[in-house]
Amino acid sequence: MAEHCCDMMRAHVENVCDQHTDRFECPDCLIHHSKVRDSYGLIIHDGGTSVMTISYCPWCATKLPNGLD
């Protein structure tokens, strides 16, 4: 997916925190986009880099790439 499906998705994927250098440490960063797998996921804030892949945008309901196509 060359561009994100909507402005809200773009805002959450591109969110940069001025207090945390790592997006996985910031509680305000919710969505991760893997350019390698071309997939989106919810960041699991458990101290690591866990992500739960999502199939649809939570804001506009567009079907998202799953990295397997």
C-alpha cells in the first residue's frame, strides 16, 4: 500500500513522540506499519515490540494489506 487508507491512519502511523525515542515505548503510539511485510498492527505495550496484525482500518474500515498477498 503506497499510501495509508485515511488521514487518521496516517496520523497514527506517523505519530512521533518528543518524550520517547522508540515508538514501542510510547503509550500514545497505537499503530505500527511494517513496510517490509506491508501490514498494519496494534502495538502491544508490554515492554517489547509485539504487534497484533489488523485486517481493517479502525477509522475508515478499509481492508488493509496483510503482508501475505
